[in-house]
Amino acid sequence: MTTMNERFANVSANKTVQDVGAAASQMAGAAGEQLSEAAGQAKQIAHSQLDRLAGRIRNKPLQSAGIAVGVGFVLALLARR
């Protein structure tokens, strides 16, 4: 037979575990929301940078092609090694 103190300790421990579980769940939810927001911001930045790059390519197509050829040449040299 369990004593009153043992029962109280079990109830108290269960409440503490439930409280910790609830707090962890809330923290995980908040972290998920922050991660989702950060991903959205990163997506917006990526789109704006892509639009900016596309604009530069349209404004200076020959220079852009020359840069692409140069970068390709350097990467080909590095790949051979």
C-alpha cells in the first residue's frame, strides 16, 4: 500500500512532466514559426536577387556572356586537377 506522500510525489512528478512537455511543445511550435518566417524571408531575398541578376544580364548581355565563359573556363581547369 502506498502512503499519501508517495501518491503526492507521483502526482507532482506527473504534473511536472506534463508541464515540461507542454513547455517543450510550445517552444517547438514557436521555433517552427520562426523557421517558417526565416524561410519566407530567404525566399523573398533569393527572388529579388534573381530578378536583379536577370536585369543586369538584359542590360549587358555581351559582358554577361563573357563572364559566364570565363567562369566556365576556370571551373573546367579546376575540374581537370
